[in-house]
Amino acid sequence: MKERALRVMFFTPYYHQNRGNSTTARRIQYGLQQVDVSVYIYAYEEEPFTQEIREKMEQADVFHILQFARFLRWAQKQQIALNKPYLITSGGTDVNHSLKEDEKRYTPLLHNAKAITVFTDKAKEALINDHGFLDKDVYIIPQSVYLPDHKGDRKVKLPKGLPKILLPAGLRSVKDVLNAVPVLEKLKAEYPQVVFLIIGANLDETVFEEVRGACKKYEWLHYLPEVDLSMMKVVYQWADIVINTSISEGQPTSLLEAMSVHRPVIARDNTGNTSIVKDKVNGLVYRDSNELYDSILKLLSDPIFVQKVIRNGYQTVKENHNIKKEIQSYVTLYEKIKERNE
């Protein structure tokens, strides 16, 4: 008699809107389906909490919670009792901001988890050294890449220019999406056809208004709202350089995605970015506007160097951010915490 498939209830804040959490949820869903794990995705910030969802929770063997700060607010509002063993996957905002700002609030949810997974060594160190978690309870599972091929006739209209600089990021203050604008304004003197595209969901009206104002001021600056994940491969292939300007990050899939399609990357110096990008090896890391300017010039003027970082970037994804490894790590944890509960 065939053993019943493991049933996982996956809680994500977002699934339908194209942003970091939804990319993670879609990738894990796809990966689990490939290994015959039954997974039900519930986007708790986007979907109503219905009787069907309650029934799915009862049927699950294990809960997998993405983004504990948002989940806790939702769970308290809905008066949810977590009556199944659960693991929590914590991103950059959770560890870098939420837990630092209000540790008492989140500690019960985290300490009752059977496992906590993070994307980087630094995030694990922060949980252990700054917040008292045990080494045996915190697991590092790096993110991988999932860029499905686009099917259908829909196309995304991309601006013309050279060089083409791409910043994939939702509009939030922590992403600091206009950080590169003064640098690119300076670069325009040498590269008059330069074009800069910011692409991502409008998540903050204040930031959106700032971006809209900048687009009116600079004819070479463009903003596109989110596009479907299946269209992002085309967007990356359009770019000559992909940048990340975030003040802080967990582990940005945008950099991994760019590397996977052989694009050179430049990343602002923060622990999430540097968990992926090694300066002058598989990309470039900058600390200030001068370093960003020099990094862009380096990529535009040294084709041999560009080929080296592209080659090393692709190798980084292949070796360290492999979707089969990522999914197997989660499945191993699911089985372990399910067994402990039986």
C-alpha cells in the first residue's frame, strides 16, 4: 500500500502580487510538487479566512510559515490556534527590523516553532547571539531560483537605451530605489543614451510619488509596476547591468535571478546582498555613490572582467542556490518535525 503524501500548509503573506514573498512561495510550491509533497498555499494578507482554509489546516501534517511578523498580526486578529507542528522561514525584514523592535511580541511564536529557517549565516548568528535561540533549532536554507518560462502572447514594453540598468524592487523605503539616480545622472555625461528601469509593485504611496516625480524629471528613468514572474526572464535579459540598492536585505532573489540568466550585478553593501555577491568575484559591492559610479564604469569598460563575474555568478547560483537542494532541505525538516509530533 502506497504511503500517503506528506501534507504541508504553507502560509505566505502574498502570492498573487509579484513581490519577494510570493516569489519564495511560488518557488517552494513548485519544488514540493516536483517531489510529490502535497502543498496548499494560503496567502493570508490577500485571501479571506474561510471554512475551507480551516479544513485545510486540520488536514495538514505540518505548517510552514513565511514572514513571522505579518503572520502573527494576522493570526492574533483571526484568533488562530497553531495545533500542528510548524516551522518558520524568516526573511530580512523579520530579523533585521521586526525582532529588534519588539522581541517580546514575537518570541512565543518563534520559541514554539519546531524549527526556524533563515537564508544566511548572518541571520542565524543574529538569532543565536542577539535573541538567545539555540543553534540546533535554527537552520540555514539558502534561497534558490525559479523563473518559469512565459507562455502566451502578453509582452512587457521595455525602454530603449544603452547601457540599460535594471533595479527589480518593490517600492518600499528600505529598498531605497532612487539611491542610484544621482550616480546615473553623472554617468549620462559619458553615456548619453543610458536608461534606468525600476520594476516592482507599488507598496508605499510616498515612495511611489517620489519615483513618479523622478520619472518626470529625468527622461531616462522609467518605472514599471510588477509583471508576472514568468515575464521576468525577458526583463533580466533586456538589462546590461542589474543592481540592488536596498539598505537591508534577507537574501534578494533578484540578484540570484540576474546571475542565473548571465547578467552582471552590482549590490549595495548589506549582509543579505553580500551573502550572495563577493566583490570583484561574481559581482560588485558598493558602499557609497562614488563606488557605485566606479562599479558601473568598470562593467561598461572591461569586457573580460564582465565575462568573469557573469561566469562566476552563474556558478554561484548553480552550486549554492540549487532548487533541488533547497526543497530537499525543507522536506527533511517537515519529516523530522512530523515524526517528533507523532
